[in-house]
Amino acid sequence: MQNKILGLLGLSMKAGKVKAGEFSVEKSIKAHKAKLVLVASDASENTEKKFRQSCFYYHIPIFSFGTKEELGRGIGKEMRSSLCIEDEGFAKRMIEILDGGNADVRR
């Protein structure tokens, strides 16, 4: 499951459909562009809470996935505590994979 998600993250990044980092993700959520938010399992409690509340308000699926290092590596960057996917197709496929596995879903 994890390799599939990381592969999709890489493809999404190449397609220009990923925003990474707290500021960019928050901006994408508020602009109604984010279709899925991923928060690293080792992100701070404040970061997780902030995104959980924003995603609840804007009705965006949010999942806890991987570590900061894994999220960053998945998009070819340094560590990232949060990412969002701005493409409906990529987001839908990731949600299917995460829901099918034992993902920590926070809606």
C-alpha cells in the first residue's frame, strides 16, 4: 500500500498537482483546490489539529500517512509534514488505496 501511495505522489508531483508544506497546503485548502490532504504521522499535534479542523470545515478528506521523511521522499523533496493533492483523479485513487488498507482516516 505504501509503495503505491508513494508512486502516486511522485506522479502527482510531476504533473504539478501537489502542494507541500503548511503554508501552501493551507492556501490550497482555503482556495478550494485541495482534493486530499496527507499529514505525516510524526507531524506536531498543532499541525495535525489545524489541518483536521480546516479539512472538516471545507469537507476535504484527510489521512495520516507515513513520516515527514517518507512524504518528502515521495515527492522528491526534503521532509514535509503535510501535502495536498489538487487533482481529483489522483486523490480518488489514493483515497481508494488508503481506505482499502488500514489507514488512519480523519474526517
